[in-house]
Amino acid sequence: MTVRVTTLDNGLRIVSDHMASVQSVSLGAWVEVGARHEDPQVNGISHLLEHMAFKGTKKRTALQLAEEIENVGGHINAYTSRENTAYYAKVLKEDTALAVDVIADILQNSLLDEEELERERNVILQEIHQANDTPDDIIFDHFQKIAYPDQAMGRPVLGEAEIIRTMSRDKVLSYMQDNYSASKMVFSAAGNIDHDELVALVGEKFQSLPKDTALSADPTRYVGGTFIENRPSLEQVHVVAGFDGIRYDDPQFYSLSVMSTLFGGGMSSRLFQEIREKRALVYSIYSFVSAYDDGGMLGIYAGTGAEETKELLPVLVDEIRKVCETVSEEEVLRSRAQLKSSILMSLESTSTRCEQLARQMIVFKRPITVEEVVEKIDAIDAQAVMEVSQRVFSSTPTLAAIGPIEELPEFKI
């Protein structure tokens, strides 16, 4: 693996990973702005802007943006998260220049046409309605809101329907001008690509970005609490429980990752074996780690029945207490192997490598080698897992549930 980094005079960081054995290139621009940077009155504007960027530029129509990439067999897409917005493409190596040009075009020359805004506004409203109609999707928004109340980190990435309906072109344009600067952007690429050629391409195409912006976000404040939405029309209860977690660069981040894998990361995990296999209380159950620039969460999702919920939560509490007190080295070895194999297998994908490099540059300000990650994972033992369990599970719990249920058993560790 050959990773190189270059910073242009305007502050734009370029990182690439050369993979000689493949014929494709994944590349894109990651902007350090997302839902957590939005004021309450413009919640959802990052996601709306992501949609609008593809609706035509000064030299390409919306159709041409899609056709030029697809005509060469590639694909282009984007996504918005709480801390970043990404615009990325995957093409054959000979079409790298085209992909760089298209991404540069949408980030610097988007028209944000009024008529297109009206049409896309309706598309996003349908997306919001679809999420609201999907209980195992919308439950995570409720979970986030309860964990982080009255702050941007707790508001939905898609935004609120009433805000999206009234979002003006001037607000969207101003938001883009204020936040899409060279110093807040990473251009990442992985595949059969030459770093020096990429730097020349990006340097030529990304000349219209402002050098810097006054980007800011309020500190994350985890609170926790309980949310219940009774939907008698549903057959299942969707439950998400969580606790205050840790940021990406916390010394215990890998301990928490190993712990989550051991606790609810697969069919051999404690939650799956005890709650699904032995007790048949759920169809689906797993744990997950969410990490941010200045905080994070450990979460647990379960899909169960209304009657089973009464038994599920006490058993879950019992399993949480157990992992704080007793962990075997055998479990840790298995979880470390699962985590390492997941990371190493993902590196076979140019898209995954590209995204990982971009995130590393944003979080750590440098690429992180695979050897460094593996070394940190291998250093985790049973004591480290119990210590991070005790730290995380000592926080106030967050509990969110949607389904045919009016109340929940007490969820207290």
C-alpha cells in the first residue's frame, strides 16, 4: 500500500492510495460540514445542498452530470452525515480526469436553480415521509434526539419537513459559500492512480474555492432519556438502547470496538447467543459504536414483540452487568480476529480505502497505516474490555422504542 498526502496552497488536502493490481479508481471530496454544523432554523440544509449540487452547473445540466460518468461505465453519488458531506465517484483508471472535473464542477459551479430547488424539495419531503414510515429507520432519529436534546447533534440529517418546505435558494447558496472552503475539504482517491498526476488535476480544477471559512459546531452534550411511540399497527417493537461513548481519537476507542464486537457484533456474540439463540426474544439484535469529533455512543438495536419486550430489557441489563465484570481472553481473541478481518477485507475495495483515507485525514490529520490499527487492536485484553465497559455503562442510558407498546420496563444499570 502506497499512501501519499499533498496540501495545496489554498489548504485543500489531497490523499491517495496507489493500488497497482486494480483497473479502477474511487475518488471524491469530503467536506467537513454536516448536520451538526446547522442552526436550528436551517436543519437539513447540508442534505438539501448535497442534492442540489447534482441539479446542474454553469457548463453541465443535471442529465449531463449523470450521463458523462455513466457513459464511461462509472457511477457518482453523495451522502450527508452529522459531521461530513461527501461527493464521490468510481471510474476506470483512464477516466480519472473526467471524474475529478465533474466533482470539481458540482462543488464550485452549481447553479442551485429555483425550479430545480422546488422539485428537489419535494423529493426530500418524500424521503422524510418514507423514513417516518420505516420504523427500523426512524427509531434511530428518535434515539439521537433523546441522547442529544436541544442541539444540532440530536437533530435529523434529513431535516424537518416544515423547514425544508420553506428553505430558500439564498439560504442554500449562502450556506455553500460559507462552508465549502478549500481548508475544510479533503480530496481522497484509491486505486490505479498516480499521486502526482492527481495533485496536478485537482490543483487545476479546484481553483474557485474560498481558502477558509469560519466553520464551527457546538460541543456535543450527551444527556440520555426515554422515548416511546405507540404504533398499534406495527407487529414488532423496534428498540434502541445506548450510552455515552467516546470520540475517534480516545485512547480507549479500540477497546470499545473490541467490546462491541464481543457484546453484540455477530452470531457468536453474547447478545445474539443469550437473547436470540437461547431465549428467542428477538429476530435481530446487535450493538454498534458511533464516534464523533468530540464524543460518541455505544448503541444496541433489537427488533422484538410487544410481550417479549418485558423480558428483553431485564435480560439486556443483566448482560450489560456481566460484561462489566467478567470477560474471557478467548472471547477477546475471537473479537479481535473479527475486527481485524473486517478491516483487512474492507481494504480490498477501492471505495472503502478512499473513504477511510478521507476520514483519517479529517479526524487524525494524517493517514493511519493498517499495521498501526492492527497493533492497537492486538493490544486489547480482557481487562481493557471490562474497563471500557464500566466507563460506558456507567453513563445515563438512552432508550427509544416504536411499536405496539405503551410503556417499557425500567432500564437501569
